[in-house]
Amino acid sequence: MMKRVTFDSHAIMKFAQDEAGADRVEELLRAAEEGRVRACVNEVNLGEVYYITMRRLGTESARRFLEQFSTLAVERVAASWEIIESAAELKARHALSYADCFVAATALRRQASVVTGDPEFKKVEHLVHIEWI
């Protein structure tokens, strides 16, 4: 079975800003381009990247980044009712941000690992595999 990963906004921001962990994210993106890994991101989390980038660098930079990111072999996963329901259940049971619940819910539905460096995910390590960067 092919390795599957779901990117958290934390991982994408590390990659975008070339910070610690960016190398591992780049390796996974390259593997996705080569067809060795299936990569995805929930659109809620991509929206998180968009607003963070917009606040830090302005609207044009945020739009440019999203355009560039959309050329990568990363599937955008819509927030379907099944994922929303799962995210809400995770939020009700665990002290995790709502956006982080979408990453975890997507990973659970896709049988994927969450790629992140956000320590909040330690709270759900027993539910979903975390690939720490």
C-alpha cells in the first residue's frame, strides 16, 4: 500500500518559509510528484495557510503562494459533511483547535499520517499516526 500523508498548515508554513522541517516536507512533496506518496491537504487548512500568509506578507503574496502550491501533487480535500462531522466529534472530545481537527479527520478518513510539527497533535497521537517534522 502506498504511503499517504495529510499536510497540516504548520508543515506547509514551515515549507513556505524554509524553516526547520521544510526539508522533510519537500521530500514528501517530491515523493508525491514521483508517485511514491499520496499527499493531500484539507481545504480548511489551506485556507489557514492563506490567511496566515496574507497577514504576514499581504494578499498578492498569499495568492501567489496558493497558485504555486496548487501546481504540486497534493490533492485538495473538500470539507464534506463526513469530514465536518468527524472534525466536530474530535473537537468535542479533545483539546485541539477546530482547524487541526480537520487535518486529523482527513487523515483518519484517508488512512494517512498527519505531517506536522505542531505539539497540539500529541493529544491525538493515539488516534492518528503523526509524522513529526
